[in-house]
Amino acid sequence: MSDTVVSLLTPPGTGAIATVEVRGARAWELARQLFTPAGNPLPAIPEVNRFWFGTLGSDEVILAVLAADAVEIHCHGGRRVVQWVIDQFLVAGGVETSASGGRKPPESSITSAPIPAPAPTLMATSTVREGIASLGGLTPPARLPSTPSTLPTSSRLGGLTPPARLLQHAPTLRTASILLDQLNGAFANEVRRILALLGADPVEALDPLYRLAELGNTVGRHLVEPWKVVVAGPPNVGKSSLINALAGFQRAVVSDVAGTTRDAVSVQTAFDGWPVELIDTAGIRDAQGLEAEGIDHAKRALAHADLVVWVMDASSPTQVWPDEDTVAAVRVTKTRWVLVMNKCDQSVGWAPNDPPGGIHLSATTGANLQQLTDSIVCRLVPDPPSPGSPIPFTPHLIERVGSAHAALVASRPDEAAYMLREALAESEQHHFASPLGLSS
């Protein structure tokens, strides 16, 4: 009889989330065999009070380590998914407990043959997002929910600690994995290393501190909040069709009549795991009345853009480039513009390599859409961090690290050290003190 026991801790029936405990000498061995983490591989020896986001089969789950011989799996609460998770551990060598706490005899249906995984499930439902179940929930990339500008209060989240509140709003698997690395000490460890360098030789601390500040500004600001990508251009060049093609479903109204789009319409999606808010805007031209108001909305959206996709009509012999007022409205540098020649499936009025650096595509047929998404990602995250990289993960931490770098550049190492110690103390308040970051 196996000494590794599999137990369902949550009540029987369907729920938003379920918890399965695996306890015994082989608990960690079975977890490493069945669970695939989103980031780095699981360590050979279990680390108590840590947890990982990842998958078990095709289902998104959270693996928490309670003790050296005990782990928990937090999964979608559907009956079929829960039973499938339990069956995986039984097939691997565990024994299930009965409702009364005794061990169940092996079922005749449980064999050593692999058990087909249920259809992939999504943990991020409206019910899940109201509680702890949403810690690891991901939505389909093309239909990410709107992200609040501020995190909910702990009372609304049922007493969740800061780490749990951060994770609840991580919109993609990639950003959730990055947050988990920071909440498990990646950022704090790097700050300690830089402080040690400051004490020995401040010059040696410049490069790692610059890298940390840069990652905060490029990635850290968007672990919860998406990058704002504004799709702009003259009327009737296919901006709304392009938004719909990138999002994977019809979000914006498409019409051959110029001036159809009057309000800035947005949709959240993800490119290569990075959260992006695509904003469709009115065609920019001289206009009056309601259309002029729409153009004013478009220019306000440009003022807050992280990147601008300027769309032109490849089938037209003449092109409309952004005028001085439009360029002035954008606060980002020229490297954060992407030029798109849409409608390349029609009679092309321009050469394939004209304008230089422009992307010729078709929102209708999907031709070269991948080239556009790759270009967007390259401009937003030119140097993506590797798994486990330290990243300032809150606005305060980003500000403190940036101030520390500025102080060190100005030859004020004591001030830089002070800022870093403040950041270290703040970051440690976010670390997990219990398997799921739950307050006592």
C-alpha cells in the first residue's frame, strides 16, 4: 500500500476552485513528475512555503508546498477536472482517501495507462476573480478583461495579502510568472547584491543598477497594466479591420464610409505573453461636428500611447503621413512608431519595400499580421528578461530604483544605497509568508 495519500480538501461538487492535497514520502516526486511550472524547473528538493504557477496536463493550476512531504494543487473546480487531477496522482502511485478519512481501495478503472486530459479550462471567470481562485487565472489572449487602474482593497479580496492582490490582476501567464519570481525574492536578492557592490566599489554597481531600472520602466510598469498601442491614420485605411484582425474577433465597427469611427474603441489582447491594449481611433483629417470630436479623442489617445501604429492604404497612389500636430501629440520617441501599409491584397500603389521599414499587410486576409505583432513586441520589449530575472514590480519600487540609479550617476552612492534599502524593505513586505500568501 502506498504511503502517499491524495485527498480532496474542498467540499465535493462544482466550485470556482478546488484544492487537492498530496501527502507522503513521494509527494514531491509525483508533483515534479506531473506538474510543469511556467518559469524555471522545479527544484530537486521542495522549498516549504513556496508555490508555482503552471500546468498539470492542459489545465492551469497552482502548486503549493506545505511541508517537505506535502503539496497542494489548486485547480479549476469543475467535477471532471478535479477527478482528473486526482486520477493523475493515483496512476502515478498515490492512494486516495475516502470521505471519512480512510484510504480508498484502488478503483478497477485506474490503470497505468495515461488518462486523457479534459478540455483546457480557464480559471479566470467573474466568480474566480472575486477571490483567491483568480491568483493564477488566465483569460484567452484575445479577450483579456479590462484591468483596473488601482488594485482592489484587501477587504474586497477577502483579506488577501499584497502578493495575492498583485497576482490576481496579472493578465497573462508570462506576467504572472514574472511576478511570482519577484514575490519569491528575485528582486530583493538583486538589490542586496547591488548594495554589496555599492559598499565595495560603487562603479561596479552602475551597470546592474541601470539594468534593473531599465527593466522596471519597460516591463515592471506593465506586469498588471497593459501597454497602450494606438492604431491611427487617415480615414478609411482599414484601422478598425486591423484591430479586429489582431484581436481575433470583431470589436470595432467596419465600414467603407470614411469617418465611421468617432470614439476611441479599445480591446485588450496579448502578444508573445505581453499584455497590450489596442486602441482604435477616428481617422485623422480636417473635419467638423461629431467627426471632429472623434478626432480630438484620437489625439488625446495618442498623448498616452506607448506605441503608435500608423496605418496607410497600400492600394492608394498617395499617402497621408502624420502632420506636425499629430506628431506633437505623441509623447514617445520616433522609435516607438510602426508604419503599416494595409490592403496589400488589393492593387498595390507602392513598392513592397516602400516606405522603408513599413510593414505591408492585409487585415482582410491576415497576410503579414505576424510580422506586425513581432514588430510591436520588439519595440515595446526590446530586451525581454529571462526567466527568474529581477524586476521592480510596483510603481514605488520602479521610482526608488530609478532614483537610486540617478543618484549613483551623480556620484552620490550614499543616497543610492538609501533608496535601495528603502526598495528592499518595501519589496520584502510583498513576499509570501505562507503557501498562498494568505493573511492569517
